[in-house]
Amino acid sequence: MITLRSAVVSAAKTQSDVVCIFVFEDEKIFKVQTRKLSEIFPSLGVALKSDTFTGKFQETQTLFPSEMKAKLILVGLGKSESVTLERLRRVAATAAKTANSLKAKSLALFEPSPTNLQAEIKGSAEQIAAALAEGAALASYKYRKYLTTEKTTNATLRVVTLCTEDATRKKSVASGVAYAQVVTAATCFARDLANAPPNEIYPETLARQAHSVGRKNRFSVRVFDEKKIARLKMGGVLAVAQGSDRPPRFIIMEYKRGKQSSPTIVLVGKGVTFDAGGISIKPAAGMSEMKMDMSGAAAVIATMQAVAALKLPVNLIGLVPAVENLLGGRAMKPGDIVTHLNGKTSEVDNTDAEGRLILADALAYASRWKPDVVIDLATLTGAVVVGLGHHATGMMGNAQAVMDQLRESGERTFERVWQLPMFEEYEKQNKSDVADVKNSGGRWAGAITAALFLKQFIGKYNWVHLDIAGTAIMSEALDYVPRGASGVGVRLLVDFLQRWRGSR
Ligand code: BES
Ligand code: MN
Ligand code: ZN
């Protein structure tokens, strides 16, 4: 994990191995910036005049000024009117990757001159610093735990310093960087949990991870074992878990730093530590991806960590039903009927629709806290991946105000969500002849029928369901999201929780 720092300093005076200056593409600004650079670093005269580098978005040029030990990289920002917080994350990602390929251990990122930025982000030194720091830290992530021969392990970027030359911005830059440190550490922790192999992370060890996060960040963690789960009659959790030799766990995390009058929010994360599909077994190709079927759980645990580290004034509960969905002589079968915590029954039409079976119990259990809002995160359906691909999380629920706020948080953090309808006409696809509801709604609108199944089990609270199957598991890398687990949900939820002020 990258250490993030901030400093008031000038480019020639940094102690970092690599110094990055972001350069605007606009001709006038470009000229001013390069003239200033040639004044500070006269040795660069010719190199700066070559017109190969024009400041286009994410274009890079590496320079070796003799005036300082550090290498200098120029990274294009594109035209000033096109600069957004997301573009800042991406150019910082480019800078971090370039620094890494130069074998740098430390990188100084200079914030672009605010006078050249659009009015919307100009005022906010804090957001600019946070975005740059986030991009650099998230882009530097790699899951290395089991790479025993990789030589680059200790030759990689360690420290990124967000630099400003304007002392009046010192405080804002520092607080943006502090925020970024917390959310990127939590996001990378969520990535680590989801990327970890299923022989390392199974229900008991996932619970152990939650325990250790709670201990370090001073929130309470309780874990129910299979006996307690049976006593509570969490039939869905038991049914899915019965096919595995690894017993289920039900994880309860409680962070209470709000006033008594402040809202209680419950987060629920799908914790299927491996999803083979059960008797309705999945095809072999790509099945290993299903070690990441606990990405919702990872996001919830990591969000608890971030919220506690930031000491946000909220009451936050995290619930994780944790199971393995395997095959065996005791595994649940298509046709089985399960009785859930709230007494409702569901027919197991497809054992691969296991996520909704365990979430049903967790959503019913959430009522105990009389929450204002319950948000569940789950890698729930292949259908949402077909519908939205890897660039938007599917969102459904009964609370439009909460969903609107989540949508805004999604735009800000670029962990975007997109609402799908829950028209009642879809409901008949979940109809069962023999139980209250059936766990698969057939081929069409699979993300929606899954949400409508969950709706049967919610209590009297505002509820939002986030289907992260497409956004949590990346088959290709993005600028600051590597292939594999993205850690999606953490930055989204922290932004939301920071702004959420009760039902409106
Ligand atoms: N974990 C899967 C959903 C999934 C698929 C996540 C692809 C990430 C990538 C879930 O448990 C599942 O198998 N869902 C089934 C439901 C169906 C049987 C009704 C699906 O989407 O095919
Ligand atoms: Mn499944
Ligand atoms: Zn699953």
C-alpha cells in the first residue's frame, strides 16, 4: 500500500525520485507552463521545445534535468475545460505507472494551477488533492501476496507526495490527502480480500478478517457460528452452507459514533467465498472468478474500516452472511424448500441463485436495528453484467431519495450506479407453486427479478440493492482499476455516508 503525503514545496526542491508536472493542452497555458519549466531547469531547453509532447490527456514525456537528482515527468491533462475530478484520478494513475516503470520509490505530484481549472472544481483544493492521490494510490495496487519470485516487489513505488506551491492551500491539500489515504487503503483492502484465493478466504477466515479490522479500528464485531445461525432459523444461510465442509458464519459489525437522533444505516454484503453453483453447477471455464463472489462482503468490511478511521458521525451496522456454495452429498437440491428467518419460504429452483437465499435472512435480520436505511451490495447476477457491463452498478430499491443520493455519490467517486425498474409486472416470474417465492425468475430481466426476490424479505425501512457483479469483478484493467477485484463500493459508500443526513 502506498503512503500518501502532502507538502508545500517547489518542483526543483522535492526529495522524491520522480517529479510529475501536469501540463494543459491549451496552447497559451502550455507555453506559459513550459517557459516556466525552462526557467527552473535551463538544461531542459531543447527537450522542452520538441513538439512531440503537446499536453494531450495522459500523454507523457520523461525528462532528465541536470539541475536536480529527480527525473521529471510531464503528464498531459488535455484541454482545461475537459478537466474533471475523474480525469485527475486518471492522469495521476498515468503518473504513478510511469514513475513505477522508472523504478521510482517516491513520486511528487504537483497539483495543476487552480487558475486554469473549471469553476466547479477550482475552489476545492481538497477534492483536487484527494482525486490525484486516489488515482496514484489505486493505480499502484497489485495483488502480490503469492508471487514468490517477482523481483519488483521491493522496487515499487512506496510514497506519493501531493505538492502545492501555494502555502494558503496547505491545509486543504493535507486534508484531501488524508481522506484519500483512508479510502484508498480501504479499497485496496477490499481488493485484497476478494483477490485472495478461496483456500485462504472462507467463512471462518473472512470472519477473522472482520474481527481484526474491528479491533484495529475500535468497532464491535460479533460472529455467529453454525449453531447460532440454526437457532436463529436463518434457513437460507444454512441451506447454501450445507453443501460445504466449511461451516457458515454470520458477521455483525457495529460502529456507533452518531448522536442518538442520527440515522442508523445497515450495510449488507454478500459473502459467498466461493460459488461453484452448487448442484446446478457452473461451467468450468472462468469458475475461479467466483472466489470474488464475496466482493459485497469485502466492500462492507472495508467501508466499516474507512468510516471508523474517518470517525464519521453515523451509526453504521455491517452484516455479512458468509458461506461457500459447493456440491456434495448434503448439498441443497433444486426443488428444496427453505424457510427463512422471517418465516417466508422459498423454493430452490436453481442452486446457483444462492446469493439471494443468504441475503434474504440478512435483510430480515437487519430489522432488529430499526434502521433508516439498508443498503445491500452483492455480486448477485450475471444478468446485470449483460445489461450494464463493467462500468455501472445496477441499483434498485424502494427509497428514491436514497437512490438519488447514491447516484450523486456515484458520479463524484466515479463508482457509478444506474437504476433499474422494479415494476410489479416482473414479480410473477418469481412465483412458485409450492412456496411463497421461487429463487430464480428465468432468463429475462434477471437482475430485476433477483431484486424483487430480495424485496420479499425486507422490513419497514428504506432499502437499496446494489448489484455489483459487473463492477466488482474486472476482466480487463481500467486506468486505476487492475484486472480482478476492483474494491468497488467503498469510495461510493463513504462519500454517501459522509453526506447522508437522514431521510429527506
Ligand atoms: N455469483 C453469481 C452471479 C455472478 C455472475 C457474479 C457472474 C459475477 C459474475 C450468482 O450467484 C449466480 O450464479 N447467479 C445466477 C442466477 C440464476 C441462476 C438465476 C446467474 O446470474 O446466472
Ligand atoms: Mn451462484
Ligand atoms: Zn453467487
